Amino acid sequence: MTKTRLEALSDGVIAIVMTILILEFKVPKIESSEEDWGLVKDFIHNLPVVLSYIISFLVLIVWWMSHHELFHGVKHIDRKTIFLNGIFLMFIAFIPFPTALMGEYPGLHFPSILYGIIGMFCGASYYCLYHHVLKKNTDHPFTITSKEALSFKNTWLHLLVYIVAIGIAFISPYISIAVYAAVPIYFILKKNG
Amino acid sequence: MTKTRLEALSDGVIAIVMTILILEFKVPKIESSEEDWGLVKDFIHNLPVVLSYIISFLVLIVWWMSHHELFHGVKHIDRKTIFLNGIFLMFIAFIPFPTALMGEYPGLHFPSILYGIIGMFCGASYYCLYHHVLKKNTDHPFTITSKEALSFKNTWLHLLVYIVAIGIAFISPYISIAVYAAVPIYFILKKNG
Amino acid sequence: MTKTRLEALSDGVIAIVMTILILEFKVPKIESSEEDWGLVKDFIHNLPVVLSYIISFLVLIVWWMSHHELFHGVKHIDRKTIFLNGIFLMFIAFIPFPTALMGEYPGLHFPSILYGIIGMFCGASYYCLYHHVLKKNTDHPFTITSKEALSFKNTWLHLLVYIVAIGIAFISPYISIAVYAAVPIYFILKKNG
Amino acid sequence: MTKTRLEALSDGVIAIVMTILILEFKVPKIESSEEDWGLVKDFIHNLPVVLSYIISFLVLIVWWMSHHELFHGVKHIDRKTIFLNGIFLMFIAFIPFPTALMGEYPGLHFPSILYGIIGMFCGASYYCLYHHVLKKNTDHPFTITSKEALSFKNTWLHLLVYIVAIGIAFISPYISIAVYAAVPIYFILKKNG
């Protein structure tokens, strides 16, 4: 019972974050002489927004998939799980802001640095939740099928990639954006492969 | 269990998309001398927005209905299903933008072209999901009751209508909007008939 | 199963409509010399918005309560139920616009006329859904406990009140707003009494 | 059954309120000469918004946790429960406005006074709901494990803290904001400890 509502709240927050990303697409005010070309020019100008939207959507699909697989094997939920899950959702809910910033100012450094920092906090809060859940549910499929589940190897690897990407963002935002896009794509390919 | 959360996420996204469509209706700033007539004139001026909202709402009801009937018979869910469903939801979440654009500039060509393209991507991603789900669930009611379920006939038919409508949009946006409205109405009448 | 997702979609749409009502409260830009008094004056100026928000929230609670009690006794769902429920949700999703309009221009006639018209459509679409559901579910508690359930008496009564309120709105918007507020309060008192 | 939908509606509203808090973060318009520093300056300028967002998110996590634990033990739901729950959700949905106000004008008195008033109404409506639910469910775990569950001690304590914080807000908004932040943190530490 408990688990059902925690999952429902998480699904709700992730579904809303997925959808409000799109609210950044504003209907442009075009000059009457421009007509269709005005709209096309505005749309092309906004392609970075489309791209950063797609990246964040992929990131959110992967977070939802991880959350889903983690809680699938959960039987016992305590207040700390609820609290850690809430903190994770808080950082997830931050994602639309750097996404919009990155879409609006793709050439600047700050948006991709901030995007990386938020992504790192999502990761860090997720791993706190992850380790707490596995500790409380000793019969969780993750720990049964893999001895590495409780090790911090994957945790550090994911956070390390983000730290490197943030470092790269100080030099070239484009390369760091490519890294942010590569992480969910790699994850999806690996999981499906 | 798995299925429940995938359905919850999808219901959440579709419910939000249905509702944020309406956020385009902005309270107008009227001049104090105009009073009621200012509001009435603004409302009449915004009737295309109302109309394009109704069309998209019907389209979303039909998508939800299809999604619902597809997953009703599903027993096995894998990561690829989650991923393909996510891509489908991403294109669904795009719908409000061309809807708003079409409502704001009903006489221009670009909005109805973009609306058709998004609709086509929704269709294409849905059919990828559909065929993957039927392949994984060989005991799905769709394949049992109809041998055509796995054929691509209906798939191509639906996409073909959208491609034709996009072509028409280059000549007359009004006719293509009529086609976009006709698709869900036809679907609803056929299903209820 | 079917019923669960239809209820989830409806809960989602109603929850979102309840919450986006509040998005009308914009953080005001005040002049630096005004400070606190600027915010207080703005808040007092916006009290009609608060009031119209509270009325719509009560209306939505009552609609949700009715929807909930109707579907509680439902066993069989067909495509027409899904479609009629969708149309009902479409009119529910319209509510925030006249609510915001009524809050912004409380002295004008058009906002309360439009509010009444939307309310009437909500009612009409609900009764179409209601009668279809009772017809399909002959063992529904409503028809078992009360022979009047299938009569159109309550239907007409509710719509009649709205038609009268719309008529009043042409003369005095304040009295019609009082009627809109009285309907859910009467319903809640009657049901709890 | 009944309970499931009431929980779903509440989860939906709370999830949306959690997420629309973030909509206050607007992508800034920077002058082209400023580039990254313009964004950094804007972000630093908006740190109070981030802080008030985090406080409200913690408050919402705690409200959700309380609501969740209350309804976990509920078996009987009547119309009054639905109505009182609706009123509670209405005040919850008000939270984003004073949160945004407090973030925008952190040095002024009115935002933190209003934040306290809304918080007090959330508390008052929750305790009405709480006592009604415990009265209707005499076998609720709360009353079985603790004789104090039905006393009004905790109720008054919580409301008292808010009344004191509102009083403080007339003198120093910063201290009252610290109190608002301390309440959920104290609650979380106590519950986890």
C-alpha cells in the first residue's frame, strides 16, 4: 500500500516534469509582413530548445526506468525512504530550468555547467535512496542477482562522468552537452542490448 | 506491477498535455472604455484557438483509447517497451506547441504543416510500440481476434492520411486542419458504431 | 482494469485543473518606494481572483465527488463511456479560463456569462455520461436504491439553475456569481446533512 | 476503492504543486555583452527563490508523509472526508504563490506573513480532516497505538508555532522564514530519529 502511493507521487512528479519542459516553446509574435517565414525562422532559431528538450526527456525516461526497477523489488518502506525519495524528486523537478537555459543560450558556459550540477545532484540523491532501499530490503533482486549491487562502483562512475562533463563545460559547452546526451543513450542501448 | 506504473506515467503525461493545452487562453488586457465588448471581441478573435484546442483534445482522447486497449491485453513488459513508450509520450508532449501555433495563426501554412509532422511522429512511434508489444505478447487479444493485427496495413493507412494532410497544408491550411479534425471523429464513430 | 485507468485519467485531469487555477496569481512588480504596501494593495486588488478560485475549487470538488460516486458502482466500460468521459473532461479543463476572467473583471457581464455557459456544458456532458453508464450497468447502486436515478429530473434542475444564472449575469454579474458559489455549497451541505 | 481515488487525487495535486513551484524560475533576458556573467548574476540574484522553493518542497514532503500515514489506516470514507480533504488540497494549492512572493521579495514583511497564514490554514484544514477521519475509523492505528492521537495537543502546538512565526514576520521576515524551514526539518529528523 505504502509503496503504491510513493510510486504514484514519483510517477506524477516525473510525468509533470516531462511535460512542463515543453512549456518553454512559446508561440512567437511575428511581424505581419513576414507570415510563414517568420514562423519558420523562429522555429529554426528554437531548434536548440528542441534538442535540449529531447536530451532532458531521454534523461527523465532513464531516471524513471531506474526508479521503477529499484522499487519493483521493494517490500519494506520507511519514513527515510519517503524523505530520500522526496529529495530525489526535488532535484528532478529542477531539471526544466537548466534545460530551458541551455536551449536559450546554447553557446554560453553557465547553462551546461548548471545542467551538469543538477544532474549530479539527481545522481547523488538517487544513490542515497538506492543504497538505503537495498540496505532495508536484503531480499531485493538487485542484491541477489549481483554482488556488485551494493558496491559504490556504478555510483561513482555515473557521478564521475558528470563531474568530467561539468569540467568540459568550462571549455566547450557543446562537448559537455554531447556527453549529457550520450549518458541516457548509452544506458538505453546497454539495457536493451 | 510493472505495467501499472507504465500506465500511470502515460495517463499522467496525457492528462497534463490535455490540460496545458488550455493554458494558451490568456486573460486579455482590455481598454477601460471597451468593457464587455472588449472581452467579447477578444473571445471571438480567439475562437480558432478554441477550435484547435478541441481538435487536439479529440486526438488525445483517441490516442489514450488506443494506448489503453493495447496495454489492456499486455502481460510482459521489457525495457524496450518502456523506452518506446517514452518516445511516444515525448511526441505526445509536443502536441500543445503546434496546437497553440495553429490557433494563433490559422491562416498560415507552417502551423498546420508542423501539426501534421508531430502527428506523424506520434503515429510512427506508436506503431513501433504497438508492433513490439504484440511481438512480445503472442497471446495478446489483438492477434487472437484478428490476423491483420500484426500487418502494417492500418499503420500505413494512418501515416498516409497524415502525409497527404501535410501535403495539403502547403496549399490550404484550412483543408488540412479539417483532415486533422476528421481523423479522430472518424475513429470515434467507427469504434462506437 | 479498464475502469482503473479511466479513473486515473479523470483524477489526473481534475487534479491539474484544480492546481493550474492558482497559476493566475502572478507575483506583482511593485515600485521600490512602495515596499510592503505595494504587495498588500496588489493582494487586496486580487481578492476577487482568490474568491473566484475558491468557487471553482468547490465546483471541482463536487464534480469529482459525483464522478467518483458514479464510477464506484460501474462494472462494464465500453468505448462510448471513454469518449463521453473525455468530452466531460474537456469541458472541465475549460473552467480555469472563465475563472481567471471572472477574477480579473468581476464587474463585467461577459466573464460570468461565459462561466455559466462552461458550467452548463460540464453539466450536459456529465449527464450524457451518467445516463449512458446507468444504461450499460443495470445493476448500478444508483438505480437499485432510487427509481429516480434514471429520470431526468435532477439533470434538468441542475441545468435550469445554470440557465437562470446565465440570464441573471446579463443584469448583475455579482448575483450570478453568488448562484455559482451557492450550487456546490448547497450540494455539499445536502450530501453531508 | 473509494480510498484509492481519494489518495490518487491528493497525490496528483501534491505532485503538481511540488512541480509548479519551479515554474517561477524564468529564463532571464541578458544583454549580449554580458554573456555568462549575466546568467551567473541573475542566478545569484535568484538564490532566495531557490531557497524558498526548497523550504516549500520540504513542507510538501512532510504534508504528503502525514497524509499518507493518516490514510494508510483508513477503512471507511464518507462524503465529509472527501470534502475536508478537498479543502486541505485547496490550501496546499495556494502554497506556490507566497513561495514565489517570498523568493522575489525576501526582505519584505508581507510575503512571510502570507506564507505563515497559508501554512496555518493548511494545518487547520488538515486537523479538521485528521479528527474527522479518526472519529469515523475507531480502529485506526493512530488511536490504538497512542491515546494522545485524538487529543488536540499536537494540533495546537503546530498551529501555535505558525502563529508565533507570523508574529515574528512583522518584525523580521528572515527569522520567520527560518522558523518555516525549521518545522519540516524538525519533523523529518524526529520521525527518522
